[in-house]
Amino acid sequence: MIRIKLKETMKSKKFNIGTLAEKAGMHRNGISKILNGKNSGIEYETLNKLCIALNCEVQDIIEFVKDEENN
């Protein structure tokens, strides 16, 4: 499964939703949906904006975690 790590990365970089929205040129609602798992996916352009704003790598925002039952 894919796990969203954006909240942890934001915390380590001392970003709140407002700061990230401003730096990434995104709406707060879009970031909130990602943080709360209310979206069905993340576009490459969105990942690009988040990585630039947070000065991080994609794996700092999302990660693949093997499901126990699907090993």
C-alpha cells in the first residue's frame, strides 16, 4: 500500500498548511485532502511542487509499504 508521509515531512521542516500552500503555489484545501487521505491520487506536478517547496525527495512524501497479506 502507499502511505502518505507529508505530515511528518512538514513537521520536520517546520511547515504548516498555510506556509506550504504559499511556497508550493497550491490551495490549502488540496494539501489538506492529501494530508487526510481524501484524494484518490497525487499528480506528478503536485509532487513536484511539494518537493520543491519542502526541499525534499518524493520518498519523503509518499512511500510503498508491503501489505502483510500480499508478501
